[in-house]
Amino acid sequence: MNTIQTLPGDIELRISGEPVPYREALAEMTERNAAIAAGEARELIWFLEHPPVYTAGTSAAVSDLLDPRFEVVEAGRGGRYTYHARASAWSMSCSICASARAMRAALSTRSKAG
């Protein structure tokens, strides 16, 4: 279940109540970034939790992965492997350039709600 709100500046705030697979969230955010760049979507701040996963950076080598029991997702960033536990609730902010104003508004909304 998702909760969707509109923040000041017409920014969408989405809070997912169920875990979202990392790969699914990454694909959705990649599409959203393209739509924002084309002027077809508004900015989004998305709070979500995902199942355990490793992200692999551009320097990751298979021999470096000591415990391969979780899915590995190529992240397209620098570095090697990063483990993200299920309890790692995180947010993805989608915009052409990060909006500190939008993040402050989202965090203010979250702190008032909980």
C-alpha cells in the first residue's frame, strides 16, 4: 500500500507500506528521472524499504563477494559492493538536480505525522 501526498512546490511524496524490490524501485526511479527531464513528471520523494540486497559498483569483482546469498544489483556508481539490509529504510529523491527544499518539506511532513 502506498500513501501519496503533494508537498509544497508540487512535489510528490510517496510512502510505501510494503517492501519494494530494489531492482523495481531503481527501474521506476530511472524512468521517473527521464520523465522529469522531459518535463512530463513532477519531482518525487519516495520513502520505502526493500529486501536485503547487494549493490555492485563499477569496481566490483565477483571474487570480492564473500556471502552471495542476496540478490546483486549493478548500481552504475563507483566503488565495489554495498550491502543494504532489509531494515535499511531509505528514500529516493528524483529530480534533475536535488531539491533541498523538497527534502526539508518531506522530512517535516514525516516528523509531524509520526
